[in-house]
Amino acid sequence: MGTWHLYLIRTRYGALYAGIATDVARRMAQHEQSRRSGAKYLRAKAPLALVYQARLGSRSLALRAEHSLKKLPKKEKEKIVAAAPSGPELLSLLGIVPED
């Protein structure tokens, strides 16, 4: 298995969508082009822009980070996009202790 990343996509309406993937470029292409393998939420919200991504490591760590990030208000997510923290910095901001 590859290294997992957390990413944020901005829709044409300014909404932020969070997801995880091992290949962010491939996943972004799926969101943009595929009605079957892209997220249902993102359909008809193009153009989409990848505004943030961070390398996190394991799938379980990426899932925990995604869950924590989705609970944040949009204003806090915008701060993360602006600051563009690295994976370890993001985990610290979210209060997540990495696995050993």
C-alpha cells in the first residue's frame, strides 16, 4: 500500500471538500471526470481546485485526520489552506498523535 494523503478541494461555490487518497492527482481526476468513481457531493460543482494536500502515512491516520478536519468550521479550514502545514504540523493542529 502507498502513503496516504489528506486533501482539500474547493468547489465553484467556495465550499471545501476533504478526502484521503494514496494518489491525489488520480483521485482529483476521478472527481473531475467520473460520475461513478468521483464523490457524489462534487458532481455538478465544477470547476474544482485542489487547494491543499498533506502526506500523512497510514490509512488509519489519514482517516482520523479527515474526520477531525471535517468537524472544523469553514473558517478554520480556510486557515489550514492559507498556512499549508506539513503532514506532522496538520496532525498537531488537529490534536492527533501519530502512530508509532
